[in-house]
Amino acid sequence: MRDLSLHVLDLVQNSLTAQATRIEIIIDEDIACNQLRLIVRDNGHGMSQEQCKAALDPFYTTRTTRKVGLGLPLLQAAAERADGSLQLHSQLGQGTTVIATFVYDHLDRAPLGDMSLTLMTIIALNEECCFTYRHRRGEREFTICSEELRQELAGIPLDHPQIAAWFREYVRELEKSLEV
Amino acid sequence: MKSLEDLRKLRDSARQMMHLREGGEKIRIVIGMGTCGIAAGARETLAAIMQELERLNLFDVAITQTGCAGLCDQEPLVDVFLPGQPRVTYGQVDEERARQIIGEHVVNGRVIEKWVVER
């Protein structure tokens, strides 16, 4: 995975596989503390302690039985390359939270990448799931909630090509507004 | 600046268009979004598909996703279902292939055999 936005897309796929109906994505660029936190929280079916352990071991799971793919070990490696870490909180029936931290200005910290494209992909392909995305950078932040957009759309699907194009541009401008 | 007002306008024009073509089975496109698909560029492939559908005013195509299909080396994988026809699976669908698949297969109904990996 080239950048963090691709990891976010991959984490969300795990949440969807776990039957999540609510997924919260948070990117917190805490420049004062020189830390970047990436959090994906879902209300899916969760994992037992053994499954959590297995999920972080790329060689433990097999394709036919795995709940998550290589994605989590890849993210863990990306975090550790930037002197950060990956935490996995989960309980069966309670959903899962993945928290990846990175040293913000570390040379090997992967760039954020194109979050507008990741969010468009998630929102256009998953009409029945609710997403919240919050991005904070220093003092500025914004939040996007798929439910609010769906209310505005009143039944017109988010995978409508014109709507999806609007959404991507909308996110791109919000992302830009965080830059000083 | 993109505003919610723009979104409402798009919604209203989209609704008018949809009334014109209600009923009938939809064209379906399924894209592989497993870790292997994402790493191979499935997100960019989807963006190209959406852009091409927008350019050609094809607003009534259902797009969904699937996980790893076991053909990881052929990702990004794209399935096309035309109404009444069996599935056609294309492999290594980059942005350029995606645009051609929309034009040739989805619009003209001609399968691009050389990129088919399964059907």
C-alpha cells in the first residue's frame, strides 16, 4: 500500500466483511505532538482475542478461513516504520477499533494520499452502510456524515456518477481547507 | 466551492432522468476490493469507471464490490453483467482498460475477449 488512504480503504473492507453498519474513520494530524493517528471504528461482529492475534500475523491465517487479509500486518509495518504502532481493540459482538499511530514528521511515514477517492469508493459502493469521516489537522477539522448526504439526496443513490463526482470534489475541497 | 446547494440541484436533475428509464433489469458492474484489489489499483479503476459513466451519461448502472476472488495476480478484477447475459470477468483492469470496457462492452455489448479471465 502506497499511502494511508489505501490502508483506510482496506480497513473499511474488513469492517464491511464483519457486517458493520456504522463505520467511523478519524484522521488526526496532531502536529503539536508530532503524531498522526488513524482510527477506524466499526460496529461489526468483532473478534475474539485469538482472532485479534491471528489478524496481526500474516502467516497464521489461511485464505479460506481468514476474516482479514494481509491488510492489518501491512498497516502495522507501515506504522512501525514511522516509529509508531498499531492497536487492535475488539470483542465478539462489540465491534472493532483499529488505531494506528505514526511519528508525524518521520521520514518513513507514508503520505496521507487521496482521501477523497477513498471516501468516494466507500460511499458509492456501500449504499446500506453509514460512514462518518473526521479529519483534524492542528486547529482545523471537518466531519462528513453519509447519513446527512443521504437525507439531502432523498433516494438518489450515492453511486450515481454525477453525485459521486460531486462528492469527490466536495471532499477534496474540505481536505484543502485544512492546509494552512 | 462545492456546496450542498449544488448537490440538491444534481439530485433534482438526476431524479428527472431516472423517471425516464424506470423498469427493466439494470446493468451491473462488480469490482474486487480485497486487499489484493486495492493494492493493484482497484480504487483508481473504479474512479475511471465512474468518470466514463458520467461522460457517457450512463446513470443507471449498479456498481457494487466484492472481496478477494482468489485471482489476486489478475487484480483489479471487474465483472460485467448485462441484463439477461452471464457474468464476464475482466482481469488487470487499469484505468485505460476500464474506459474501453465501458465503451465496448457496456455500451456496445461487445465482449473484449483478450482481457477476459473468467466467464
